[in-house]
Amino acid sequence: MLLAGFDVPASDVLDLAVMLRRADYAHTADAIEGAIVADLPDVALTIPDRAAILRVLDEPPAGPLAQLRGSLLEEHVGRVRDGLA
């Protein structure tokens, strides 16, 4: 599944949804889980969704979730630099 344009295995996406729900980011968890249930290949993430993911992946496990965090962090830095965040 693509999250923010980054390919993440379904098992890691489910782990991420659990982390989001435990951290009270139910809206983002619902969006991700809904995409899994609907078998969507790509999840469109809002800026608040991306921020929530960055928060729960503060210390991500090695692998795709760490790579996702790195990609989201680069995007965030770019938005801040350009005055968009």
C-alpha cells in the first residue's frame, strides 16, 4: 500500500494504525484502516494525518516505517522552509 507515495507492506500499515489509535489519532487510524478494508492501493494523507504519523513514529522500528518517517519528515521540513507549515 502507498502511504504518502511510499510503499509500505500491509502488516506495517496495520501496525501503524494500531499505534495511531493508541495515541488518540483515531481519525488517521480510521482513514488507513478504511483504505485497507476497501483494498485501496494508495492512501491520501492530509497534513494533519502526516503530522500524526510523524508523532507516533518518533522512534520507529527499522524498516518501511522508519523509511516512511524519513520521507514525511523531509516533506515537513520543506513545508516549514517554504512557509507552508
